Amino acid sequence: MPIYAFACKACGHAFDRLQKLSDADPTVCPACGAEQVQRQVTAPSFRLAGSGWYETDFKKDGDKKRNLAGDVAGPAPAAPAAPAPSSSSD
């Protein structure tokens, strides 16, 4: 069963609820009792990357092999600093 996030528009109270997809969303805020509860949009807590599910289950034979987890670019190499101009009082 998925976990859904809810927030009350009246008091701002945020809470999570484990419920079936077919269950009705709560309508009353557990903190203030107002009937202004709204479901929030949240990001999933998993990532399908790397070798495994796609490589073995859905990939065609002609597709290139690639690893999404290894495609992250590292930081750009730092350019050497220019030497500071010398201030000579000669």
C-alpha cells in the first residue's frame, strides 16, 4: 500500500497516511478539525537506474548498453590560477 501525504489548508498541518488506492482521502484535519485537507504531490523514493531491470527485461538486442548511474559528470577541472602581479618598489 502506498503512503500518501496530506496537508490542511486551514492550519498548515502536514501528515502522512498509509492507505489503499481505493480508500477515500481523509477530509477532516486531525490537528484542527477543519474540512480542508488536500493530498500533496510527492516524489517517489526509488530510482530505476543502472544495470538490472531495464537491461534484462525491456531492452532490445540492438540498443546500446549504458549505465545511467555512471553517466553523472564529475566536477570540471579547475584552471590553474594566474600568477599575481609582483609589486616591486625598485
